[in-house]
Amino acid sequence: MASISDPQSQQDSFRLSMLLNDTRYRGLTFQFIALILIIFVMAYLGMNLVSNLATAGLTFSYDFLGDPAGYDINQALISYTSQSTHLRAAFVGVINTLLVALFGCITATIIGVTAGVLRLSKNWLVAKLMAVYVEAFRNVPVLIWILIIGTIVTISGANPRAFLTRGGSVEPESEMLFGAFAFTNRGFYSPAVNFGPGWIIVLLALIAGIVGAFLWRRHMRKTLYASGKLLPGWPTWIILIAPVVIAQLVLGSLSLSMPDVESNNFNIQGGTVIGKPFIALWLALSVYTGAFIAENVRAGIMAVSKGQTEAAAALGLRPRRVMNLVILPQALRVIIPPLISQYLNLTKNSSLAIAVGYADITATLGGITLNQTGKALECVLLLMLFYLVISLAISAIMNVYNASVALKER
């Protein structure tokens, strides 16, 4: 008697032809073939590169990073001289890039949110002024704005000698703001913070204050949404500042060095000076990126149903409360994704810093170091790696925040 074969067992038995004929395996087969082709292409390009370098008498090496740089940098947050290594110069450029990117993102966000909200103002003049700002900065290349603002900043400011008192015999031509700040043709003078023993504790206290303030704001939001009770916002500032003040009073780790104008020198002594290249680049990137963020904010606010505003007003909430508690929390779900792109664009646009003489990573490693050593491939690869890492880090941090404000499904 002939036995009847099990259809399920015939279906489960694997045959090589199924790699192309069976839809369960066809996609994986093509992906594997594509991966093999990519590996062969990359290997061929790598071998071709090595061969061309050998033919030209060049070697791929990063030994040059240990050689003396031989050039000065106008702004360095870490100790640096012309005899420091190229690696040290690259670190200075990295820190300068991160500094202008951090301050630029913060300032651009403030400008963008303010302009985006004001564009929807019922005041015709205010709305039109914000529209002019947005359209003017969005439709002109960022390099042109960097050059324009850089020129304005460069020619602005009085001579430092105008602030000097010369021992009280001659009155100064210009007065320092609050006796501590002065904008001159050499830069912006301000008090300098001196770090003494125990400054790590003060830093940890600051971090604790930031975390505590964030948790309090989160508690305020949860309480409001759960019971409708609006908790006061002033404890946020106490939680933020109190740990730092207490740590400073106990340890006395931080002190201020004020700019000194009581001298017969030709320049202001003491304090710290913020260079004009940094100020120019920071302002240019902030106002330029702020115009794009303003449109993102306007689109996010308009995406919120008008009924939400009317319902909040019917409950007796003031317009400021309506914006802070009802509209913006919902608009953030639309604002955050494009905001991430604007932060990335600002960070990458900082590579134009050489236009105003600011020593970022592109100007140091990708500019002077590259020209001095001739190691174009090595320098460019390091630049690519830096911008890739910092861009991925910004995306990761903002994506975490985006997930926290996203609408949770039940």
C-alpha cells in the first residue's frame, strides 16, 4: 500500500532553489549578495588607495600628530603654545567647535521659539517683523551672514584704553557695565572664574541641582495632568541654585577675577576676554539657525487643534498659561524631529569658522595642520570621524528627549 507523504514535511524540506524561488528566503539572498559586492568594492578601493599612495611615495600614518604644531591659536580653553603637538592643537579645535555649537544651539533655540511664537501674534507689526527676520535669514546663505556679522562685530567696540582710569588722574572715556563687563575692539572682557580645591564638589552640586529642578518640573506636570492642581514654579530656581550656593559657601572653591582698569597700561588687565571671532560666529549661527527653528515652532503650534486653545481659555487659563501648559507640550511632538536636524546643521555649519578667523577643528586640523604636514587623507578622515561622532551623539540625546514627549499609546 502506497504511503501518503506529509505535505508539511515536504514544505519544510529546504532546497537550494528556494533561495531564489521562495519569498521567505529571496530577500535575504539578495541582501547577502549585495553585502558581498559592497565588501569587494570597498576592498578594491582600499587596495587601489594603498597602491596609489605607494606609487606617489606617500605613507598612511598619524605620526605627525606628535610633532610640534608651530602655530598659535587665538582662543584656547586648555593650555596651548606654538610648541605643542598637532594633536594638542586638534584638541583645542575640538573644544572650540563644541563650545560654539553648544552656545549656538542654546541661543538659536531661544531666538527660534520666541520668533516662532511672535509670528503668530495678533499684533500685525510684531508678526510682520518676525516674518521679515525669518525670510531674510532663511533665504541668504549662512556664509554671507557670517561675513556680514563678523564685519559688524570687528569694527565695533571702543579701544581698551578708553576704559582705563590711569590711577585716577584721568577720567575714563567709557564706563564698564556694572564695573565688570566691557566690549572693546579686542573682544568682550568679563570676570574670570578661578577654580580652587574642591571645585569638583561644586560641579557635582550643580549637576544635582539641574537633576532636581528637572524632577520638580516633571512632578509639576504630572500633578497638573493628574489632578488639575498647578504647583508653583519658583521652587525650581531654589532647587537649581541652592546646592551650588551651599557648596560654594562651605568650600569656597570658586572665586572671581575682575577686569582691572586701575592701571597705566594700554590694555585691560585681569578677568577673561572672549574673542571677537567667537562672538561673530556664535551670533551668526544663532540668528541664522533661529530663523529655521522659528518656522518649526510655528508649524508645531499650528498643528495643535484650535479647539485646544478655546477649551483652555474656557477654563479660565491666561494666554501665557495656555501656551506653556496646553499648546507647547503638544507642539513639541511636531517640533522636536526637525529641531534635531537644525542642531546638526548648526554644528556642521560651524566648520565655516575660518571665515572670521575662529580656530575650530576644521581650521586647525583640517586647515593649518593639513597644509603643514601634507597629510590630507589622514586629516580629512579624522575630521569626518569627529563630525560623525558628534552628530550621532546629538541625534541620540535628542531622540531620547523626543521619545519622552511622544504620545504614549494605551
